[in-house]
Amino acid sequence: MHQKFTNFLIPIIFMGMTSSHILAQDEDPSGLLGDNFSLENALEEFKKAKDLSSFEKALNKENNRVHNLDLNGDNDIDYITVNDHMDGDVHAIVISAIVGKDDVQDVAVIEIEKTGKDNATLQIVGDEDFYGEGMIVEPFDVEAKSDGSGPDGNYEYARIVVNVWFWPSVRYIYGPSYAVYHSPWYWSYYPGWWRPWRPLAWTVWRPHRVRYAPVYRITPVRRVTRATVVYRPHRRVSKTVTVKHKTTVTKARSHKVTTTKTTTAGVAKSNGKAVAAKKSTTTAKSKKGVKKSTSSNVKAKKGNKTARASKKTKVKKSKKGKAKGVKKTKKVKKKR
């Protein structure tokens, strides 16, 4: 019984989790510098790394495709450094690009806080000059809850915040012998194994950029609030980037990221009968952007051969644009 249920459940959850991944593959570039650095890929490499030195190396390996940054325009990928700023149980691990001599640009900060004996919370925050204000990405998991009506009961699946305490890199920075890590590399002085490559065109880079999107999500909630205070005095902004990418940086500074996505799915199956599946996604961008909401519900009652599906989509533009509204409703009835 348990095995049959699990086999049925996995594809349902996977479809819900990969929906944002599919959308991301089809997206057009925003025109911001953050298009060329994948926060999700960076978190995946951090999750696998044994320490911060290994993490820095992973960020700069061509095959890992974490970034596609050439901020100084010399047709070579920039070297990425990692530097930790620590205050008690809070870490602000800064990811930066070496742009020129004595010229460094921060790209993102991994913020971590120990919240219990065996608990830690982690988020990665994109620099506002790259992504706009409020670009926060975090790992998530799926939790199942039953209504208690036995093996045939309804199950609801919701995304929950991940406890990252058991990630090797997290255990490393909270270890008793940890010495705060600062990258030893700088302009024209790089590790012998590193060989820069030419930046990729958007159509080639885009599929790599969203490889790990299904297991990470954008959130409007800052869970590690103290890390911001730790990081701010150390933030570095490149003069080259500010001048060379002035239009793009100005656009980013006026852009507020308010995208939220939630997905839940409820599935129970016994004797070939499934009940209750639900999924909802909400996306909202800046004042000058576009708002889009999509909701769908699917229900199948026990012993009932009739299924109903409904989908509703609304699109609205901002006050400064033309007021347009599109409403589409589709109903399908199918009998076996």
C-alpha cells in the first residue's frame, strides 16, 4: 500500500515543483546584470561543498555554469571570490566578482543563522545593483499532512523552509576549529587551475541558469535579519560596473522584486482512486511591471467517473501603462 502510494505521489509533486523551472526556461532576459548569475546554482554548489574554499572553486569551474559574468567587457569570464563576515551565530558569506585592480563588485550574499542545537536557516540575497531590491532565494522541501481519515484520506503537500544544519558547508563554518574564510585571490593573481572562458550568448546560457530552479524558490520574507547588519559595512561596489553598466544598474536600483510562488498538492490513492489535487501560483513584479495570477483546481471523488478542470488567468498592466484586462475561463468535462 505504502509503495503504491509513493509511486503515484512522486510524479504529482515533481510536476508541481518543475512548473517554475519550465517557466524560467522560457523567460526573456530582464536586462539586469543578475541575468548572468544563477543564485539557485550557487546554492546548489554551496550545499555540496565541504568548506568555503571548495565552494569558491566550484563557483569558478566552467562545467558548473554558476555564472556568465564579464563585467569589465574583456571577453573573459570574471573570477568569483568568497569572503565570510561572521558575528556570533550569524554568517554573511559574500560572493563577489573581480573586475579590475582594486575593483570588486558584490554579486550576492549567503546569509546563515543558527537557530537551535541542530538547526540553521539559510537564504541567498542578490545584490540590488544586479537584481533589484528584494531578490531572496531559499531552499525548500515538501511536507505532507493528512486529514486523519485513514489510508483513503486526503493529503495536502506544502512547501516548507529547509533546515540546512546538515549541509557539509554549514557544519564546517559552525565547527569549533573554523577560521573565518577570506579569499586569497585578487586581480592578476589567480589559482593555477583556473582558466577563464568566453561568456555565453543568452540562448546558450539560459538552460544552465535554471538547472536547479525546482528545489529553490524566490521568497519575499527575510528569515536571517541580523546578517544584513553584519554585511552592510563590507559591501563593495565596482567603479567600472557603475560607469560601464550605468543604465542597467540604474534600472536595477529602481526595480523592486516582489515575486512569490506557492505550490500545494493534495493526493491520496487507494484501490486506484485519487482525491483532491490543488495548485496555486502567484507572481507580482514591480510597479512598472506586469501582474499575473494563475490558479487551477482538479478534483476527483471516490467512485465518481467525472473529472472537472478549471483554469482562470488574469493579466493587468500598471497604472502607467494602458489599462487592459483579459479574462479567460475554460471548463472541460470528461467521462470515461
